[in-house]
Amino acid sequence: MNGARIRPAVAALAAYTPGEQPREPDVVKLNTNENPYPPSPAVAEAIRRFDAELLRRYPDPNGDRLRERIAEIHRCRPENVICANGSDEALVWCARAFGARGDPIGWFDPSYSLYPVLAAAEERPAAPVPLGPNFEWAMPADYRAPLFFLTHPNAPTGRAYPRARIEEFCRRNPGVVVVDEAYADFARENAADLALAFPNVVVTRTLSKSFSLAGLRFGYALGPADLIGALFKLKDSYNVDRLTQEIALAALSDLDHLRANVARIVATREAAARRLTGLGFAVTPSEANFLWVKPPAALPARTLFERLRAERIFIRYFPGPRTGEHVRITVGTDAQMDRLLAAVERLL
């Protein structure tokens, strides 16, 4: 009886599976691309100053102070910005706003596993573009889609693509291109300016990774005023709460802390990549805060994942024909990476 009340597309949906969240305090947690370092001290100060009495009132429905700050950072106007409850919320809006029911949605394969869920929930065909054997971008010349999620740097591979290549695709593709830049701060190039230069480009960002605020849930989207205006029609009335707005504003006002944090993680990423290569791993070049690696044949990916987990070191394993020979390792502190690499050496 209950099944008759559920929309068939939802009943058949294979839901997004988030990374495991162990509760034990002594776990080395390198499985969900969280930042291993604390956020800006300005965040703690914003929390300390926050007046709890204000929670009896609704927040600013549009987060105008945040939009002004984000517009200042990206040198655009507030009407080019919308605030979201994590960048995932903005991706949901895009799947609903751009293209009609029955129009395909594209993305890389492999890429962020939320995209197939969004397409299925909107009852839209999937039009994935297989990446090359080394996860390089191999877009067919005649490819067209009313909506394409272009993840840059890509996940779970960490590969970045030349900005000129992204610009060429945005120019050639008549549909909306959503450049999902959750990891852009760790990369050498980004595409934020394309969202302000092209009529069909939206860029999404999050404070979860580089700003160390995965537990906060704040993101935003940039784009032409008409596309951003369409997203405003779909958002919840008060989608970003008062406390989140205050904390996000504090974090976005301390970009020096962000840059220092990113530089530290990038240095650790490169050092870990060199050590894993020396141990016989095939390491995909990464411009994110994680490494996508193929272990030596003597230690298959699933086995490595399970044995490390038994040692209370959590990494991410994605079963499947394109991903099953690899594991994804979040870049942790130097001490966490040393513990991981010491365990890998023992297992080999």
C-alpha cells in the first residue's frame, strides 16, 4: 500500500551514499575529504559573540551580507550570487531549473556520485561522458546536453583540466554548464570568472573543504543574473540559518587563513604522493585535497581498504568497473599521513 504512494522514480532511486562517519576518537579519518585543520579563529570568535536570543527570529532569507561579501571576492554584483545550504543544495536547484523533464543531464564518468541521483529524482536521462583510461577528459566533439555538471577538479580522481579547455566546452555547448568547484581552492586554476562572462555557466563553491567548515553546511553559486534568479525561485524561504550566516561571513572575511591552510594541505598532498609512488602505487595527479591511487598488484584496492580499516585508518573505496582498482585518500595532517604510510608499508 505504501509503495503506491511513492513516486515510481523515487521508489527506484539508488540513493547517494555518504562516507562512513566513525565515532571512535582514535580513528585516522581520511575518507570524506574533510579538512584536518581548524577553521579561522574568526569563526570561533563569531560563535562566541553570537546572541542566542536572535534565534527566535527568522534569518535573512537571501543572506544579503554574505552575497555582498562573496560578490566582493569574485568582483561581481550580489545578483550574481545565491547562498545555499551546502553546494549540494545548489546542485539540486540546477537539476530542477535547467532543462525540461526528459532532457538528459551529463557529467563525467567517474565523477561525483550525487549527479545520477539528481537526474533520476528529476526523471531525466543520464548522459555521462566516460573519462579516458587515465581519467583524462575525452569529451566527444559532437556532445550536447541541456545541463552538464563539470566537476573541477574532478572527484574522486582529483584531476584538474586546463581552464582553456573548460572555456571552450562552455562556449561550444548551448546548454547550461554547472562547474562544480568544491575543491577549486586547492587547484592552480579555477573557472569562477566564466560564470560571469558566459550566459550559460554557473559555478558552485562550498566552505566544507578549504575553509574547514564541513560541519556547517554553507555553499553558494555564481552565475548570470537570469540563471541565478531562476535558482532563487526554487530555494526554501530561509535555507541558510542565522548562525551559519554569521560563521560563513567570518570565514569569508579571513582569506589569509584560507590561503595558509590550503598551502599546508597542498604541501602534504605532494609529499604523500611522492611516498606512495615510491611504494609502487599509481598516483593520479591531484589538484584537490585528496589522492586517487591504484595500489600495487600484491595489495588490491579492496584489500587495502579493509586492512587499513581494521587498523582504524579510514580511506574510501568505490566498487565498480571504473573505480574498483583505486582508493581515495583524503590529505590529513602530516602525522596522520605518516601513520597511514607506515601501515601501508607493513601491509606490503
